Amino acid sequence: MRESIRLGHIAGIRVGLNVSVLVIVLILVFGLAFGRFPEVYPDHATWAYVVAGLVSAILLLASLLAHELAHAVVARRNGIEVEGITLWLLGGVAQLRGEPRTSGADLRIAIVGPAISLVVGAVFAVLAMLAAAADAPDLLFGTLAYLAGLNVILAVFNMIPAAPLDGGRVLRAFLWWRRGDRTGAAVTAARAGRVFGLALIAAGFVQFVLGAGFGGLWLALIGFFLVSAASAEEQQTRVQAALHDVRTADVMTPDPLVMDAATTVQELIHNVVLTHRYSTYPLVENGRLAGLVTLNRVRATPPEERHALRLADIACPPDEVPTATPNEPLTDLLPRMAGCTDGRAVILDDTGHVVGLITASDIARALQTADLRTTPRGPWPS
């Protein structure tokens, strides 16, 4: 899930919003301000209901952020890099660069999110009780009580043993510990997630037919997301199992064509694009990686500006280009091969010079030949 709005960094972890989160904010504010709150706590001004709804939506997003931050912090403490956190329509996603190395680490990373949601729910519950004891306005009590209940529901729902929910991760960790087979455990958890998602879709359809309206559609939407995410997770698990002993050096295209960042787009087209079959161009400046340009980015430039535009002007920035060393496991790189590079990664040696390039076709070939590999290759010369 890509971020549309970057909020900044918390504990060194990048935090952003996907534009779809605005949908859930509008739904919450409208539903609370013109539905639940006026019905349960009458006789307040309309502006008070709108403010209460807006505060509830903002604090819910903060609660989701606390949940995902807990995952990210514990993941980092267990040796996993964290790319960032993105809040979106159906909650939040902590984007991890890699997988837990042990079942214990898997369990710790999974369970801390629901635990934090329970703590946040308890805090809101205490605040609600204090508001009631202080004879505060009933709308304030209702807002705090609503947030307490929502966080508890979030924790309980996430502990359902079905991937990609946190409970599915807990199930994976338990089966991994019992069987000693991470791949089999992950496949079982993903299939449980698919079954649970299909059940939610069926339940949502039944509710819609019986007149539940939007509630049924929302349930079906969550089910559809779970089915899609669980299927993708199972596929990713099988890919990682097939490539578990493959290094980036084993599949990369060595010595790719490297372009100077100051080259104009028209020069690239005339000298390279029209005369060679390359479609990916790492950029260098003073011997260091300065970005990456793909053929799609070249084609997207206005023809009248190509004489003036430099490749650096249209490139994916260097800090957003997935990079790896030749001896790094390919499975550690795969989760990072997304974003503005269209599924490409650049391989750098110990001195930071470009020595290879990995594309989707390289990954596809590695999968096709995975069962033909018999012995691992020696380390890349340093």
C-alpha cells in the first residue's frame, strides 16, 4: 500500500497516509455526527456532534498508528528493517524489509500490535470512567467509550487465527515452532485467512440481502481484502521457499549499462534507446548511484522538453531505489522491489559501485530454474 501523504518520522520510522484513509474519516465523521451520537446522546448542537465525530476519527487513526508502530519497533529490535508505516482505508500496514528469522521473533512481532490496542482501549476506558465521575458532558463520555470499545474490537478481530491478521501470524509462529517448517506454517495460516475471508464475504452478502445495507457491503469488502491478501501471502511464501538459498549475484544481470545523471533524455533516446535493447538505466554521479530511469519514465516525458530534461530530473531518487549487495539473499531483497523503480533493483559492491541489475524477468527465470539448482555458489568476490 503506497503512501500519498507523508506525515514525517516517529522513532525513526517513516509514517504516511494513503489517500483512501480520507474515505474512512468521512464515513466515521458522518456516521457518528449524524447517526450514533445524536441518537444515543441527544440535545447537543450539530457542531458538537461534528467535532466529536472528527475527534473520534483522528484518535482512531492515532490508535491504528500506535498498533502499527508497535509492530515496527519490535520488528526492528529483532533485526528486521522497517521501510515505513502507511495508514489506509482498512487500517494500517507496517512495511517490513524481510521476514523473522525465528518463530519466537515472529510471535513477538505479531502479538505486540493487538496488545497495544488493548492497552490503548484500556486507557480510553479509564478516561471515560473519569469523565463520568467528573460529571463531564455525556458526549465526551460517549466519545471516549466509543474509542475504548473500538480498540478492544480491533485487538480481538486482529487475533483471529487467519493471515494476514496478527492472529494468523501467531498461528504461523506456533506451527513453525511445533513443526520446524516455516513454509508449511505460513501456507496453513494463509489458507486459514482465505477461508475466513470467504466466510466474511458470504456473511456480508447475506446481511445485504436481508437489508443491512452498507454494513453488509463493508463486511464483504473486508472479506475480499483478506482473501486477496492471504492468496498473495501464500504465493509469496512459495516464492521465498523456492529461492531461499539464492543470492542476488546468482540472478542479476552483471555490468549493466550505467548512464551519467547529467545526460539529457534526448541523448539517451538517440544513443541508447533506439539502438540497444536496454530498458533500465542506473544513473551515476561522481561514481555513486544517483537514481534509476526506466523506459516508461523516458516515454512519459513531453517530447518538446527532452532536449532540456536531464536523466536526473526524471529518475527515481537514489534513496527510493532498492539496492542490495551481491551476497545478500534474494528473498531479503524481494520485499523491497516495489515503488518507483517498476520492480527493479540495483546491486552495489562494497565500495558502492553498480555491479548488477535485477528485474522482474530475472526473478521469473530464477523461479523457473529453482528446481535445477543443486549446490549453492561460492561468495561473490569482495
